[in-house]
Amino acid sequence: MRFVVVIAIVGLIGAVPVSAAELPSRKPGLWEIKMSFENRNVPAQTLKQCVDPATDKLMQMGAASYPQSTCSKRDVQRSGNTTTIESICTIAGKTMHARVVITGSLDSAYIMTMTSEGEAIPGGKTRMTMSATWLGPCTPGDRRAQ
């Protein structure tokens, strides 16, 4: 299940190229993450993930590694507790529009909605919503994000 989460996050955020410096970082500790998918035959999932600065940065670097040369638009806006990332990219000759909205506090609880739309996406559109809550410091038995 953890693999599905990482693929979903990197895949959808990766469709919205930004530099790692532009991506917000989560507070280190144990997070409970609930994910739901629209337009996909994937059940909702809940997991607990121990995040530290190094693993959070690795996930951001994976998301930020998408080649920006394929994108005609890349816009990152911050307003209060909301970060919005929008892009238009061409992948294998097909145009894709992507939007990520992160609302809340990356120190306690946030909601991230990722929407992608275009010919390259099966069904033309996909949307994933993640709701995350910080549970406290990690303990020795908690699984580290990878």
C-alpha cells in the first residue's frame, strides 16, 4: 500500500513540475494519511507514515524531477495556508493540465487535492485527495517513508 501512495504522490505531483525549494515540507513525525481516488477503480486507503526531513526531501526531489522543458505553464501561488501549483505539459505529444492545491498546516493537518486532465490520462481525468494529520513524534516501531 505504501508503494501505491508514493507512486500516486510522485505521479500526480510530478505532473506539476516545481523546484524542490518551492514545495512545502511536512513536520517531522508520524502522519496518518487518508487517500481517495475519483475516476479510478482504486479503493480509499489509510496509512501511517513516519516522515523526517531527509525522507520528505527525497519525495520532493522525486516530484520535482519532471523535465520542465516539456511544460508551457508552471505557476506556484501561496496565499495564507494554501499553496496552488498549476501546469500545462506535453507528454509523448499529448497535453496535460495539472493542478495541486494544498490547504492547511504542514505542521498539524492538511488536505492535498491533485487533479490531472488530458489525453495522456486514462479516462481523460483523475483526481486524488489526501487528508493528513500529524499524530506526534515517531517511535522506533513506526515505518519510515521511502
